[in-house]
Amino acid sequence: MSATPFLITRHLQPLLRDALRDTPAVLINGPRQSGKTTLARQFTADRPYISLDDPNQLAAARSDPEGFVRQIDCAIIDEIQRAPDLLLALKLSIDQDRRPGRFLLTGSANVMSLPMIADSLAGRIEIHSLLPLSSAEILGHRSEFLERAANGDWAALKGTVAPCIGNDLVGHVLAGGYPEMRNRVSGARRQAWARAYMTTLVERDIRDVARIDEAARIPQLLAILAMLSGQLLNLSQIGGQIGLNLHTAEKYIGILEKLFLVRRLPAWRRNELGRLIKTPKLHFLDAGLLAALVRATPELLRSERGRFGSILESWVFGELLKIISLSSESWFVSHYRDKDQVEVDFVLESPLRAVIGIEVKAAATVSATDFKGLRRLQDLTGSQFMTGLVLYDGTVPLPFGDRLWAVPLSWL
């Protein structure tokens, strides 16, 4: 697989430009090394750039946040999570001068999850997430997946999309979406980068978002979560394997979520309150990091294809999050599982409660039985059911009944 060029047009760029035209502060939130700084620097023409990775700038920001901000009319402030008190100082400055586009911030941890900060900046800041590169960005075109799913417009694409199947698909998924990781010339070098990346997170970035007593347990926790990616989250079982009680396991997983390594996927129910009490699944947000943690290589997956399913499912989850982050609508993503153990990997629900069901299959063949969960979801949702898709390792879209399609994974 050829290396991905480092500078790639990010689909978030026009949304940031629009936000800066009418909002005093804009935050690009996302994992370290996802490309936030590169994207933010494209807006330096009319605002200076300040990095809190610079120890001198960081010391000044921490010692006197309000004085630091008073010296700035407008600016890009990189890695804002390193001095979260700056956000309160920015609030005071914005309240005195609400010109749009004054501050473009980046953060490698979800500092906006802190209630005090989120409440104080309400109405003053617009937040956008920048995850690692999407497949559409890597290939240099916009994704039409949501529009085509809504319209059932798959047959028109026959012959227009270059298929990525078999070993090519495995290589693409295992390379992940981090620009630096994709620039490595071999799978071994990419996994070496991934291991170093996660070591940096444990040794440095976790200290930026939490004080924890047993940071040495984090690598063990990551290894266990990687083996369970895509499965129902059992906190007692996970904590018990490394000597953490349920409360501590919950806290540590929350920290990993703040660092954009993993995310819980809630259960879908017609009663929306019930989603809060049903068991979620847990997914890694980048398949390349997940592959490094479980030591999956293209060579191993060629001989043991069954190991590919959970990695592929997490890759699809990441792609879906990147796609819906660009949508003008706020889509809710969940999974479906009922008392009969009938499942749907992903359920996308629009603000008007229209539903798209998605099943992921690592094989090149599809049968009617692969649509069992989607048919159950269709029966439950009736006219609100837009479509049900089985994403498979094939080259052509295939209709399987009313609003049911098998669609090549590469079309995601």
C-alpha cells in the first residue's frame, strides 16, 4: 500500500470557515495527531498561532490565564486542554467583545465534557470533532453515503466506484486513519508508530485530563478493551481482570473516551429513556490502533480471516462517526439487540426518528439470513425505516427486498 500524502484536504474545513464567520470561538476537538494543528494553521492569515506545547507559553497561560488572554485580540490556541483555566478567561474576553472568529482552539482531549467549562461557554463557542482521516478524505472525494442510503440510490453507482476488496481492504483498514501512521512504509512500521503513540498518551496526555493513582494499569486496560472491541461492555468483568473495582474501571474508560481512543455505543430502543439503562457496546475509534493492540497483521488475517470481523466493525463505526459529523442533521448512533439475541451492528437515527440499519460482514458472500436483524428492526420501526444495509466484502450492490441492500464496504 502506498503512503498517504501528509497534507490532505479535510472535509471539516468549510464548516470551520462558516463557524468563524458568526461565532466568537470555535473548538476543533479530537485525538492527538489527527491533523488538528495542520487544519488550524490554514486559518493563520488573520490570527496568530499559539501552541501550549511550548513550555514558555504554557507556563504563562497557567500562571495568569486572564492576563494571557488580555494580550490577545484574536488567535489560534493549540492544545487548549493543557491549560483549561484559559477557557474561563476566554469567556470573560468574549463577553466584552463578541466579534465572530476571534478564537480558534484545538484540543486533544474532550475538555468540553467538564460541566463548569461547558456551561460557561454555552452560546459563545461552536465545537467540531476532527477524527483521523476518513476513507473519503484519503481518496480525495466527499462521502455521499448518507444521501444514497436515504434514497436507496445504490444501483446508479455500479461501475463508478473502484472496489477495495480482499487483501486490499484488510490493508486499508489496518493502516488506520492517522496521517503519520499511514505515511509509514510497512505494516510493521505503522504498528511501531501506534505503540509509541499509545505510550505517549499514557505517559503524558492522561495527566492533562485526570489525576489517577494507577496509570500503570492503563496499558493493561487498553489491551483488554481491544480484545473486547465491538462487544457488550461488562465493567465488572473488565475491572476484575486487572484488579480494578467497577467504579475505577468506569472512570478509566471515561478517560480513554475523553482522549478519543474508545467510545461507548448505546443500545437502541423505541423508548429513548431505556437507551440509558441498556448495556452499551464499546468500540475503538481507529482500526489501526486497535489492530496494533491485538497484534493483527495482513499476513495473520489472510490465514485467520475470522479475526478481521471485530476490527472491521470498529473501522465502520469510525467511518460512520466521521460521516455524520459533517451532516447538518444530528444523527444518533446506537446498536440493536433484543431478548432473542437478534442484533444489528449500527442503527443511525435522524432527528425526525428516521432509521438506517447497518450490518457489517467481512465475507464476500451475502445471504437472506444476514438480513435477519435488519428485518426485525424494519418491523419495529415501520414507516420510519429508511433502509437496511449489509456492508460486505464485494464489488456490486445487491437488492434483498423492500429497502434492503447488500452494499460493498468500499462504498462507505
